[in-house]
Amino acid sequence: MNDREINSSASERGPIGIAIARFIDFCSVCLGKFTKDRISIMASGVVYTTLISIVPLVTFIVSILTLFDVIQPFFTFLTEFFTSILGEQSGAEFVAWIQQYSSNARSLGIVGFVSFIITSMMLIDRVWNIVNHIYRTSMTQRKLLRRLFMFLIILVVAALLVGAYISVKSLLSARIAKFFGWATVDTTFVAIIRILLPWCIVWLLIFLIIKTAPNTKVASGSATLGAIVGTIALGIVNKILASLISLGFNYSVIYGSFAAIFLFLLWVYIMWIILLTSVEVSYVHQYRPDRKSLKRPVSPAEQLANGINVMMVIGNNFKSGTGNTKVKDISEKLLMNDRELYSVLDVLVDKQFIIATNPSRTSYLPAKPLEDLKIVDLVSSLYGEVYLEQNLDTIGDAIATQINDRGIKTLGNLTIFNLLERI
């Protein structure tokens, strides 16, 4: 069923049908972007960075939480959290390792503390690059000092949010309930607050990542939607993973103490997939690259613009010494779908502006020195030729020749009726 049939059938069902059709189309576009951006592969890359950053991050968070006297609740929370997800034995072992390593790290002094901040920033920088890759924004727009300052702020804010999460979950929730008198009025209401507030903090953390990481203005509505999707998915996945581990066989029997690391890596991988998917959802919602826009015909003006832009990317990489340019890089930089891009590349190859560097035609180089590639020849090739040697016995030939010679504005107020009168 094509898009027109979907919209037609949806219209017959009324507003609800239209909303369902749009939702299905939105999910379809998100799935396509998920596959094209290789979210699962990028998430696996972040897992390694997370593994080497986990102890520095915990050490930094512990240093911040010391100011709020919630160190013990923090490790109690970690134990309960990872036990519920990874199983009782694996979760307890993993948290014990983290507590031991972070305690050892804190004894290194100010030099070790600074080095751990830098290591933690590596993780933030990795995530920052991936988010900008998804949003197709420049990764060099912000200066180095500004980026480092922003990363430090993110570390502090994240630590404060973790402290707030733990406080609401364990320590301060009882005090707040007692202060407002909720514990004596409605224990059900207190229980709901204790469940919802921590997830609101998780939502806020995801929202801030989506809102602040891209080097472009992200609409609040799009960031909100992405954060909601991520928060709900996190809750569902945590429940499913905990259920599977509790119902399945005991990993520690097979892997011993390594079961904790194995399950933790699996959990981290899934969490990063969810977080990056949330970014994809916000991107699709903001820019709405729907399927219909990808299937529409390409106008001559758009082909002209696309062709020049493609040549600029290939030429710039060649001039800067990067060498050949991959099709994937062109697509990501110019936001062109495959049909439009390969159509332009075929024209440029046919007119000898570029050459493929491999048999699969996935990367290209300029076919001539950049000084020999004239814009007038490029425009003529992209716009198309008018064969003056043929007999101009059709109105279409005459109009094409007029546009080629004098431009489109010379058509003035000419109408189809006027053309029919000439026949």
C-alpha cells in the first residue's frame, strides 16, 4: 500500500484514522533512520568508553554527593538497582567492585581527581559527537575551551541529578512526605510520588542531553517527545531484563564472577541504544524527513543545487588532503536520500567531473584538477542540454530553448492557454 492509499483510507476513517496513519508513517521513518545511522553499531562503540569511564564517573559523583551526605544511600541505591536488573549475586558483586575501585581512586588526590574528570569527559565527548552525527550538525562549531566548560557543567549537573534521584528514591522522600503531611494523609499518594519523581529526573536528564548536545537549536517539543520515549523504554527494558534474569538460568554458574561484567555490558549496550533512539525520535519529529518527501520528483533547480553541493564536498575533501569522499559522508553532510544522490553522482561521472575510486562506486575523487573544473560546464551538465540541431517543432522545445538562452523570468505571465493559442 502506497502513501496515497494510506492517506485515502485514513481519511475515510476520520481523524483517528489519520492520526494512526501518521503515527505508523512516523515510526517507519524512525526505523529507517535507526538503520541508516547504524545506532546499534554506534551504541556498541559507546559501551567501551563507558567501561573505562565508569570508575572515574562514580568517583566524581561520590565527591559531589559528599557535600549532601548521601554517600551511603548512593551505594545502597546502586546495590538495589543492579541487583534488581542483573540478579542478586551479580549485582552485589558489581557494586562491590565499583565501591572498592572508587574508594581507591579517591586516595590519589587532586592529580588523580583531575585525570578522572578528563576520563569522564571522554565519555561525554563521545556521546556529544554521536548526537551531532544523528542531527547532521558540525562537530567543530564550538571552540575547545567552550566545549570543555560545557562538559564540566554537564558532569556537575548529572551528579546533582543523580543525587536528587537517590534522595527522592530513598533518603529525602520520607522527610518530604513528613514535611507536607502526606504520610499521615494518603500513603498511596506518597507511593505514587516516590515512583514518579525518580523517573521524572531520568526524563529531565535525557531531555537535557537532547536539548544541549546538538550544535543546533532543538525544539523543546521534539526534545520532550524523545525524552518521554527514552524514559518509557528504559522502564520497560529494565523490567524485562530483570524478569528474564530472574526466570532464566543463573549466569554466575557458567561465568562465575565475570557474570556481573557480562550482564552489566549487556545492560549498558541496551541503555545506549535507547538513549540514541530517543535522539533519533527527536530529530525525526523536528525535521520530519517523511517518506513522501523522499519520493517526490527532483526539480532541475534542486538537481542543480545538489550537484554543485556534491562537487563542493568532494572538491573540499580533495583540496584539504583527505583524499576520496565516501557516498555515506556526502549523504550525511547534505541530507540527501540515496535516489537523489546517486542520480547526481551518475551525471557527474558521465560528464567526467568525478571518478569512482572502487568498483562498487562508494567513493569518488575529482576527475580533473580543481582549476580545470569550470562552473559553467558543471551547471550546463546538471541543468541539461537543449539540442539546437533538432527541429523545434514542439512548444516544449521552444520553451526549453528560451529558458536556456534568456532565463526563466522571461516567460512573464505566459499561460497554458496562450501556448494553446499558438498551435
